[in-house]
Amino acid sequence: MRRQAAPPSAEVRARIVAARERQAARLEATGLTCNAQLTPRLLRELANATRPAQRRLDAVHDRGHLSARGHGRILRVARTIADLAGSDTVRPEHIDQAASLRLDQHALSAAA
């Protein structure tokens, strides 16, 4: 098994700072500063998930692998992953990455 070198701390810090700035700008009108503070309603309104990403999330939910609360948690984490990647939209790969943190591989394969 090969180990992948971790990025330098300064690079990781820069990505985090940029993501937090992106979140703060998007949430400015709400008085909130980060994705963790979003209510379920605001999350749906502001996540900016692409249609394919929403379909992927819905597929995981529809197959019984997620509760409504779990659906929101995955979308919230996917929004943060998208922010870290510098993306204005949540794409299917962000949903997959967020879901992989919560679900086992079997559940993910069934939803794909």
C-alpha cells in the first residue's frame, strides 16, 4: 500500500481560510458565518447543488439509507467540501465524498 504525501500545512490553512471567506460571503445576508449554522430551510436555499448532485443525494435517501436529518447532514458537509474545493456549486463528487464519511461502501454502491 502506497502512502500519499499530505499537503503542507500552509496550503491546507489557505484552503480553509478561502472556504470560510466563501461561506461568510454567501451567508452575509443571513447574519450567519458558516455552513454549520444553517437551518434546514436555509441549507436547501443556499447549498446551490447541481441537479445531478441533488439526484445523487435523493437516490441515497430514497433507498432508505438516510433519514431526513441525515440528508441534511450530508448536504451540509457536501457544501463545505465544495467550499474547500473552491466550487460555487455542490456537485455529485461532493455528495459522494460527504456520503462516504457517513455511509458504508455497500450503501453507496447501491445508490450509484
